[in-house]
Amino acid sequence: MTRDREMDERLRRILEFLSSFQEQSGYSPSIREIGDRIGVKSTSLVDFYLEKLETRGAIVRDKHISRSIRVISNTIKEVFRIPVMGRIVAGKPIPVPASDLDYFNSEDSVEIASSILPAKERTDRLFALQVEGDSMVDAMVNDGDIVIMKPARVAENGDMVAVWLPDRDETTLKYFYKEGDRYRLQPANPTMSPIYIEKTRPLEIMGKVVMVVRQVHPVPLAV
């Protein structure tokens, strides 16, 4: 059994246990009781599995209240595990090494429910990049967010793309436009100017943005 299938099987067992326990007892089991049922001693590992179920929309819970798990769906939703290949700059392009897409461990990935991916984009060729910078904030792409990409070598006007500028060893995330004898890489931030690249200069489109995974950052409390 592959690692992904092992994960799905364990999540199914947890979900089935949560449902049967709640039906019989009227409340949810504790973290330790869940671990005992599936043969896992580490409470942190059980919590990891519960986070996976939350991500898939199968349960909701309040981490600050014990026995607060509520089952939403008894079905494990199909998910796509999309590898996070590296970082992409959404701001002024900065020099990066040729190995830019190898910054992240190959095990890093994000899970996206198939139901929220456009049907035509559901493919195992998708990859993800973590965004650095704030040039695309008006497109709801913030620093630290994850963009889900599909490989592409060409783009149409208005596509949000990851672009590599070989002659400058620079990479950037921008809206793409063809304008006469040049390309315009347009930020979605009124404080920043577009980047113009003459068509005689090399420019490589690495992929198009399919969707954005927002990273929620806690707001510090005033003291």
C-alpha cells in the first residue's frame, strides 16, 4: 500500500470511529481514545490526522475545547496532493539561482479537494509555488500565499503567469500582456510599475495560475 493510500485508510478509520462513538455516546472521543482505536500512541500524530480531516471538510472542531469534534461528512473527499516546487517572487524580480524550484523538500505538498478545482484543471501535472512579495495584492495574492500552477509555455493577454527571465536570472509572478514588439508584466498593485521586456530578449513562461491558496496569518492582539 502506498503512503497516500495508507493515509486515506487511516483517515477513513478515524472518521468511522468518530461517527460511531458520537452516535453511541452523544459526544466526541478524546485525542487519546482516537489514538488507541487506530493504534497510534502519539497525540500529536492524531492531531495531524484530524487537521487533514478538517482540511478535507469532513470535520470541524475547536482546538481549545476538548471533545469538540463534529463530523460534517462521513465521506473522505477526493483530494489532489500537489507538490510545492519552490518560491515565486510577486514583486520586483530578484536574482535567483537556476535551482530556484528545488528550495523545497520533495515531500512538501498541499492538498486541494477535487471539488474546488475546475474540472479541466484536475491533472497530476499541477504544481505549487509559494509567493514572496506584494505586487499581486489586488488580485488577492499576498506574501506567503500558495499559487497552484499548471505547466504552460505560452500565455494569453491577462493570464497570471510565472515568468523566468534567463538573461537576468530573475523570476516573477505577474499578469502577462503582448504589446507590439514587447511584453508587459503587469503587477496588481497601484504602487508598482509594470515591467517591459522587448521581444528580442528571452522570456520563459513557466506556468499559469489555476487558483490561490490563502495563508491565514493571526492578527496580533493590541496590548
